[in-house]
Amino acid sequence: MNGGAARVGVIVLPGSNCDTDAGNAAREVMGAEPVYLWHESRDLQGVDAVIVPGGFSYGDALRAGAIARFAPLMDSVARFAEQGGLVLGICNGFQILCEAGLLPGALARNEGLRFVCRHVYLRVENAETPFTAHYRPGEVLKVPIAHGEGRFTCDEATCERLQAENRIVFRYCEPDGRVTQDANPNGSVHNIAGIVGGPRNNVLGMMPHPERASSCGLGSEDGRRLFTSLQAGLVGRADVRA
Amino acid sequence: MPKITVYVTLKPTLLDAQGRTVEGAVHHLGYEDVTNVRIGKIIEMEMPGGAEEARERARVLCDKLLANPVTESYRIEVQP
């Protein structure tokens, strides 16, 4: 950042439907300028961070996120992530980041088959990422989910690595923070709701929607600090620009 | 021109939520001895060239796009 407002890129794919919500959160919570980036371009326009928003890109053809990762812009996002640039994938954005290999694992069909759209509780498992620095470890957040394919799945070795490297950022939990099977809305392995990856834990993928919990009119403001953390994370990273 | 059929299925270790639901309906129909219902996808394609070349190209397509190696397996059939 050169003293002015941060510029946060929001990827726009055919079928994105949370792009404006993500842009609004960037503007209202971070005081940033949202820059909407059309998928056919390769130009990230020098943004300071990238959000891959929720939606149903390409109508979820084949698998959720499977086609989006071939968008020309995603090559640029991958390079940005490899250089340590901050990338936040929400819902379909998480699915896309997994399909693109920027995060391990995959999001399978919900265990109960139903599309689940409601507020859930999340426990902050790692409060030392660029996305969670303003949360307390173990803090419980109320954030909505809205997905049909959100069951995080990976092989046992990957799961062990994620735990050993403290890369599980959010788990579905009870309101009091207990991680139980009942609190798991989709059957995700170990109740995983969000993980980080990239060379500096600079890529976060999560199924819940923090941008839908970022102003008092939305029933919860627990998602706000994810964006203020992101804002704070940008200050130390002026070296990484798209 | 070879016709290629790709069968994509969830890995056996992975819970197939759709298959489980359909299996419940099958049992409701009275076929309670039917088990291991699994649901997958069939993808058909045509491409020029010989059968072996077509199979190899289909394999590349499966690895890169048609199947997710984390959750799915695939099988390829080629009709010359």
C-alpha cells in the first residue's frame, strides 16, 4: 500500500453471486477500494489482496469449482498466492482454490444431501494467520453457511499434516465451543470449516461466509474481524502486490 | 472416430451421500438385500485418431479435469 486505501480484488466469474457482498465488506469494514476482476482477464491490476467469492461458478458443472480454475485470471491468482499474496476463498471460492491445488483436499456433497443455509458456530483454531489475528484462540463465532457441497474431505496423511502444521483455522462447533458431530453441518472431516495454505499461510479457504456477518443488520458481526485482520496483514506486506 | 466413455465414481472409502439415500429408497421398495449403491457420472466423448491414442488422451483429461483425484476414481472405455 502506498499510503492510500488498500485495493482488494474480487474475482468475478460467470455464476459468482457473493462478489458484491465481498466487495462491500472490503469497503465498509476494511476501508478498502474493491476492484472487481473479470475472469477472462489475466490482469490483477496491482491489487493488495484477492477474494475469490461465493456463488455457483459455471453452474457447478462437473464439480463445484472444477471449471473456474481454468479461468485465465486464476493463473494470475495462483502466481500471486505463490509469492505470498493474501488470497481469501469463501464458499465456492474455497472449492475453486482446492480444485486449483492452492489448498489441499476437496469439498464433497454434504453428508445429509441437503443444501444447508443457516448460521453456524465456528471455533477459531489458529488466531495467528493473516486472516485471524484479531480473534482470540478458541473464540466462538456465529457465521452463516449456504452450501450443498461443503464436506471437507482429504486423505489421512493430508489431514495429519494440516493438524501438525496448525493449518486448520476454523472448526464447526457448539455455541459453547465444543466440537461435536451434532455441530457438523455437512460431514466435514474433523469438523473442518476453513484451512490455510501457501508459503506464509497466506491463502485461506472457508465454507462459511464472513462477509454475511459483517454488519449489524445481518444478524452477526463476527465476520468483521476477519476483514480487519486482513487489513492489518496487508500493512506488513507492501512487498507483495499483484 | 473412437468413442470414449469415462465412468467417474466416488472413491470406495468416501461416503456417497446420494448413493446412501437411493439405497434407502431401494430398501423401501422391498429390496432390502440390495447394498452398496454408488452413484457416479458418465462422460461421453469422440475424438479422432487411433483407439490407444484416444485412451491416452482421455486419461490426461481425466487427471486434469474430469475427475478430482482427492475424491474420485475413473475408468475409461474406448470403442474404436
